[in-house]
Amino acid sequence: MNLIADFLLAAGAFSTAVYCLVLSRRLKRFTTLETGMGGAIAVLSAQVDDMTKALERARSSAQTSSAALDEQVSRAEAAAARLDLILASLHDLPQAPPAQDDPEDERRPRFVRRRPDRAGLRLAE
């Protein structure tokens, strides 16, 4: 009985060693930087770094654009307030007297200019 138990224990240890050897080789191929998953992870890591830098540049650009837009909006609001004040002050002015008809205006010759008819012109080919 001890002989059978020792034989089964040796067979289990041998099969475990073979299994560990196979896993070790697969793990080496998996983590190879040039062809395996390690290379893909390295490429993805570099892309994440590039995207992080691009995001920071975009964020700073958006902040400067936002600041410039805020400044322009405040300037526009100030100009609108001034225009409202000017319009309000124009309402306070007295009305101009109606214009009197001048008899000389009726005697002035008036000229009417007409454009030539373009229907008869031919298009250049």
C-alpha cells in the first residue's frame, strides 16, 4: 500500500512539474515585449501617456478660450448698457419741427439712370 501511495505521489509531483513548465513557457511568450502581450501593453501605455498630454493641452486651450470669451461678453454687456443709456437720452430730446416744403425742390431736375438690358447679351463659352 505504501508503494502505491508513493507511486501516486511521485506521479502527481511529476505532472505538477510538467504543468509548471508549460505555464512558465506560456508566460514567457505572453510577456515578451516584442511580440507578446507585453508589447501590446507597452504600446497602450505609451498611447495613454500621449492622450493624457493631449487632454492637458486641450484643457489649457479651453481655459484660455473661456477667459477670452468671458472678457468679450463683459465688454459686450458694457457696450449694451452704454447703448441703452444713449437711447434713453435720445428719447428725452425734443422733436425736430417738421420740414417745410421748399418750392425750389420741385423745380430741380431729377435724373434716373437705367441699366442696359442684359437679356440680349450672350454668355461667353
